[in-house]
Amino acid sequence: MYLHLGTDTMIRTKDILGIFDLDTSTISKWTRDTLRRAELEGRVVNVCTDLPKSFVVMNGKKPTIYISQISASTLKKRSGYIDDIKNI
């Protein structure tokens, strides 16, 4: 299954490590440092045309972080994450 992040960007849901709200998660210094380091290493992909609201961490040889203008809750719903929890 694929998840649309905005501006013609689709990612495979099985490769998602986490979907995070940008406002609440960047309170932590560790998260800010991790995002900054990933950006310096060229592992951040900005798919926003508007104010960023969330980021998605993807698994892979070189983990990638996608910055999206779609809220984390909407992305979680679209990914089927909420449906999986209801079936447990």
C-alpha cells in the first residue's frame, strides 16, 4: 500500500518507521538535533508547498525523512494505522 504525502509524492507504507507531528515532537532537543543532522546529511525531503505540519521517517539503507504539509493524524488515517489498531 502507498501513502500520498503531498505534491506528487507517494511512499510505501511498509517502509514507514513513524509519522510525527512537527509542532509537538520538535519540543525535544534530541528530535531537533536528529532532524538537523539528517538535513546536513541530505536525508530530508521537503514535499511542502505550504507550512509543514508533520514528518515521516522511512526505513532503508539510508533512512529518509519526508516533511509534509499534511497533518500527522491525517497521514496516520490514510496509512491504515488506525484501522490496524481497531482490529487488535
